[in-house]
Amino acid sequence: MKIFPIRALLLLMIPGLIMTGACKKTFFTDVNSNPNVLNTVTPTLLLPTVEGALGYTQGGDLSRFSALLMQQMYGANSQSQQYYAYNFNPGVFDNVWPDLYTSTLENNYTLMKISDAGGYNTYAGISRIIMAYTLQVMVDIWGDLPYSQAFQGNADNAIFHPTYDKALGLYDSIASLINVGSALLQSSSPGSLVPATDDVIYGGNAKAWIAFGHAIKARLAIHQSKGNAAMASTALAEIAQSFTQNSDGAVYTFASTQSAANSWYQFYRDRPGDENFKSSTLAINMLATGDPRYSAFNMDSTASNGAATSYYNKINSPTEFITYDELLFMSAEATLRSSGNIAAAQTLYQSAITNNMLKLGVAQGAINTYLTTYGTLPTTVDAAISKVAAQEFIALFLNPEAWVVWRRTGSPSLQSVTSGASIPRRLLYPQTEINFNGANVPQNVTLVSPPIFWDH
């Protein structure tokens, strides 16, 4: 059974929102009207609700799907065993779609409209950065999506069957959201209501949100940089305006209570034995190379009191959206694609590994030993890109972006776990969306076709 962060319970105070298109009702969408709840809602209630929904959904279903497909985790039992073997049907995605569309995007759209109307420019800017990030993640999983006609179920001219925007065009929409959001965050008039502790991600720090926006735009560019030096240069320009240290990364940190716990912590607590790390391809390879991050990754290990010891599934472990070490890996790849400068890329590559390991608590001596063996890039650009991608894939443990890195670069080399089946390159549209908005849902979609536009 899903248990959502306590901050998400604030949603019960929000009048029900009818999702455009279709979605299965979940915890977030079951409440339509209640005479005991407030008739209006403020940004201070909406923002933590939206952030909590995003943090839990990426750290939950999206993380599990991508980690199983990328063999970062092993599916041992139940649904996890089926997903590990690529046994998906559209109904599998009937929960994650509304968790993203209704719980995150539609509530965030409401936050944006309330903030715009009230002149709350900081909230208005943050809501656009959140919208941009969520759309980026979703485009890279599904491709075409409802957006320009979405969130109109309660409008005067309601649209209940929204059309799908093309994925490439959505990338432009994402960039536009960031540009407008950043301008609002830089406004000399932040508004009479400004975020503080209700902003779980950055505590109302406008400059931090602007840097996050540049990190998202860097992702957009690096995704399109294969054979395109200009896009690689754009990625470098965006990175230069983003994070400068590990503490800058965009993460959602859970609380230290059972009802507000980290998504993976809850999964291990409620579904013990369904998945494990130690049998995964990634774990086997890390042991073979003596990777000092193994203990931080080992989700199966517990302390003497039974508490989780992995960096990733403690009760209050974060869901990582974009981190500083990811930007350093992006910088190394973008340098190789834009100039072919292997020496410069190697410096960035080593810094990326170092910062990832420091974040995980690896001692400097162990880092130096690892870099002595694995810190040198090959002397050809393509081989160097492959090695950078392989290390970024490790650093992006449990982050759906690891799946993007593999699809874009083919690194690391993974073999299908199911004879005769290819490793999935996308997810299916949910059955509820097919049922209620079938005229607009893209046709002939499989787990491998059509690939996302940058996947070539």
C-alpha cells in the first residue's frame, strides 16, 4: 500500500481537481468535494504538496521502473520480478500517470495561477521551474504528452480530451517555462507572500531555483548533443550558470517519521524481498572493480538495530532531481562533443567522480585509489564519451536520468535479461488514458518504439 509524505496530506485541504484526459483515481485524486475543507488554498499549502508529490513519485514508481530496466536493482518477486523481465502492460502505469499529472502538474498549475493572480512572483517563478522539471522527466519517458490543452477540466471552456504536444516542441515549452520563471524569481517585487520553510527543496532561495532552471536547460541541451557541437556548447553555457558545489543540488528530503519516509525506505519496509541490490548487474560490476561506493548503494544492508544503512533508503534519504556531480559529468561529455579536448574533459570527469563519492561519504584515500585505476579517459573522443557515460550511470543510481544516459550513449553495455526481448527504451501510455482519451493517445506504441526523439 502506498503511504505518501505527511506534507502531501495538505492536499486534503484542496478542493478536488478533475484531471484532463484521464487518470486512475489515487490517494491524491480521490477527494472531489468536502464541506469541511477550505474553499480557497494558499501557495504556502500548495507548494509543499506539489514538491512532496514530485519527490515521492520520482523516488517511488519512476525510480523503481528505471532501476529495474537498467539492472541497478534486481527484481526477485511479485510485480518487480515481472517488470525486471519487461512484462509491462498499459495498466501498470495507471498510478504513476495521475501521480505526475494530477498530484504534481495540475496542483502546480493551480499554484502558478494563484501566484500570478496574487502577484506572488517568487511562488510564480518556482512553480514554473517545477513544471519544467516534471515535464522534462515525463517527456524523456513517454515522448509526446498533453500539455498545451491540459489542466483545463475546470475552465469555462473545459477541455476533457486534450491533444498531445510533440516531444521536441515540449522541450521548447520547458525552456520557455524556465526563462519566464527565472525572470519572475529575479523580480524586484517578489510579492507580499514569499516562500520559506514551506519550500522543502530550497527554503525560498530564489537564486537556487534559478540555478536549478539552468541545470534543467543543460539537460535539454546535452540530450540533443549527439553529433551537434552547438548543443554541447549550449549545455556548457547553462552549466556555467548553475550549481557550483554538492550542497547546491536540487533534492527533496523526506522527514524522519514513518508516514513521511523516503520512498525506497517505505518499499523495503512494506515489500521486503521483492527487489534487491546485491543481485543486480550494477552490484556485481561494482564488486568486481572494487568500487568504494558499494556500501552506500547496498540497499539490502542494515545496522544491528535493523535500520537501513544505504545512502539511498534511510528513512529521510533524499530524492535527487539534478545534482552537482551530474553537471560535472555533463560538462565532461559536452567538452568532448564540442571541442574534443580530452585533457579538459578528464579533469571534469575526475571531479565528477570525486564529488559523487564525497557526497556518499567515501574517504579521500579510497577516492584517490579508485581514480588511479579508473580516472584516465581513453585517447579517442567516442571511447572517452562512453567511459564518462558509464561512470555517470553509476553516479545516477536510482535516478531515471540514468536510463536517459544509457539510451543516449549505449553505455554501459547491458544485455537483455529476457531472451528475444530488447531492453525497453520508453514506457507505455496508461490504460486509463487509452480508455478516456484514446482518440488523442499516440498509436502503435511499444516498449521500444517509437523512441524518444533524441534516442538515435
